[in-house]
Amino acid sequence: MINVPPPINEKMGEVKAGFYNSLEQNINQIANSDIKLILGDFNAKVGKEDIYKPTIGNERLQNETKNNRIKIIEFAISKGFNVRSTTFPRKNIHKETWYSADGRTVNQINHTLISNRFKSAITDIRHQSTKGTGQWFRPQLTEDKL
């Protein structure tokens, strides 16, 4: 299991490329027979484009993938991963993983990726409500058959 804290969106492309290169190096060190699970705040809002459905499912909060947010999808496809955090049906309020201090802007930026071979091992993903607690993120709870 790898927990990722990637660079923020405002960082230069070289820094982000370095992040994904480092992540790829770590993934390559894990045997293909092992379950590869990546959790974290990718700061990536994936959209509802049909072309990406096999990798990211149907349950995304945002409508469109923009700019560098496509990096997570490209990474998942190139390394044989499935984005499970956008797979399970939920009301939009339960897909939100980050919200602004004023509570008006919400995003789904925390994701769980698992190698395609083991994608059925994750049976559910929920986000714990933290509204009213002063936190700007929602912890993720994952159910699995591991």
C-alpha cells in the first residue's frame, strides 16, 4: 500500500512529473503478484468522459477532466490500475472529499487506485462526514475482501 501526498496544482509541471516518476518507481518495486494499492489526495478532479469509464468508473463528482488532472488517469491506464473511488454509486454529497473554508466549493480529489487484477477486492468506498468539525477534507473508509 502506498499513501501519496502529491504536489499542489500550482506547482510546475516538472515537479508533478517528478512525483509521478517517483510513484512509478515505487510501484515497479512491488511484485506483480502482490496487490498494489495507492491511496491519497491526488488533487485531481476526474470528469465524466466516456473514454475513461473502464479506468475510472461512472461515479465522478466533476463533469470534465481538465489540464493536469488527466495525469492520474494516464498513470492508472499505463500502470494497469483502476480508480475505485469513482466506481461506487453515491449521492454527490457522499462523493465530496474536500470543501473550501466557506463551504461553497466542493471537490472529489482523494482517490483509491488498485491494480486491475485485484480491483474486485475493494467492495465499497465511503467518505466519512466531517462537516461542522472545521476540517476541510473528508476521511475515506474502504471496505475490501483482502
